[in-house]
Amino acid sequence: MQPDAFHDRLDAVRRRFASSLEYKIKDTLAELPNLTGDGEAVVDAVAVSYRRIHGICGVGAAVGFAVTGRAAKDVEDVLIDAYRARRGLEFDEVARLKATLDALSAAAEAELRSVSTPATGKNEE
């Protein structure tokens, strides 16, 4: 049987996405104290966080992490107004961001577990 190059490449992209997911979420959570207030550093921190999460949204569903992609979209929705306005997050946005990041983390963890668990009852030759 000849290897399927497309599926091999897709598997490599999925593994790379999965291996970076936890760190991207943790990095965004660690950035929370830097996302409020005024100044260029705050604007930059919001922009970096937005782009990090936007990448999860864009790639997640495309490589088979649909639930994670939808949860990342919820996080992105919290960040987008501040990102577009080039401002820091308001108090209520920080609370929503934390809640959506927690939901993203749970979704990613569950989806990563289901991907890494071998399928049962499948004949592999």
C-alpha cells in the first residue's frame, strides 16, 4: 500500500497545531495583567494576544479541531473590539476573556484527549 502524502502532511499539521495549543492558551492567560490600561505596550499585548487566538480559530477547524476552533472564536470575539480600536481591555472584557479562555482550555483538552485516544474496534493492517 502506497502512503498517502496528503494525509501524512495533514497529520503533521495536526500534530504541530496540537503541540502548540496548550502553550498558546497559557501564554494568553499569562498576558491578562498586561491587557488593561493605556499605552503602546498594552496595545501591543492586545494585538499579540488577538493574533495568537486568531491563528487557533483559523487553523483549528481546518485540521479537525472544530470544537477548539469555535471556542477560540469566542475568545477572539472578546479581543476584537479592543484590537481594532487599539486600546486596552475594559474590566468586563477581562472577565469575559478569562471565562472564554478557560472554556477554550477545556475544549482543547477534551479534543486533544479524543484525538490521542486510539479508536477501538478498528482493524488496522
